Amino acid sequence: MTTIIGVKLTDRAECSLQFQEILTKFGCSIRTRIGLHPTEQGVCLNRGIVLLETLGEEPLLVEELSKRWEVKTISFD
């Protein structure tokens, strides 16, 4: 089963270290990571969305991320 996890980051610059530590902890389960953040007039804004593709269900990863950020998931075969 593949699960896509979307994480909304509203304080991207301030939380990047904590976010990366969580991703490293679950790194073997994460197949793809895509970071999307808007820009205005060439300046990166301090918010964004990270999409994670995981193999199998990752309730512990979702639980850990949900403690600090808004998280949505979708799973499919």
C-alpha cells in the first residue's frame, strides 16, 4: 500500500530542523519527498507544503507530524 502524506508548514524556516529530524527518523519508509513553497516577487515565503510518498501505512509518522503541523493522508494500492 502506498500512502501520500501532505504536511502544511506555516513556519517553514523556524521548523525546518525539527521537521528534518522527524523525516530522518522515518527515512527508510519515505520513498519520495517533494517540498512546495510559494514565492512573491522572487522572495520565498515562510509557508509551504511537503508531500511524502511512503510505502505501507505509516501511522507513527503521521502521529509524530500531527503533533505540530496540519497533516492530510490518502492511501491506495
